[in-house]
Amino acid sequence: MPVVGLIHDEVLAHCSKKDAPEVQNLIIKRLTEHEGLNEVVPLRADGDIVSHWSDAKPLKDADTGLEYLFTPRWAGGEKRFLETA
């Protein structure tokens, strides 16, 4: 499996675009299908397929309330808003 990182409650994997849906489904399956635990605690997981990890979780702009994608300061770009006011 192409897992490259675990960050808090996230699993990062690197694979081709063609394999991404299959890899996503496999990770979700491995995280949620545990015979002993599912009887006590229902396990849930979801996934996103993105080109960059920073695109997976939009942030909210404090001034406008609009969602934007994280851009590191070193990248020097402006905020990439997902919607317009």
C-alpha cells in the first residue's frame, strides 16, 4: 500500500490518479472493518482524492467567512478561495 504518512487522524497515500479510487477504498476498508471493534464502537472513515494534501481541508477566512485552500507563506501565492462573496 502506498501510505506515506499518518497525521493525527489522517492517512496520506501517494499513488497514480488511475489507482486513487481503489487505494482510497482499500484504506477506508482497513480503517473501518474490524470484527471485534465494530460490535462495540462503530468505525467510520471517509476520504478525499486531491493532488496536494493542503487541498484536502479548506479553511475559513476570518474576515469574509469564505472557504479557501491553504497556501504556505513560502509559496507566496494569494488565498485560493473556493467561492466568491
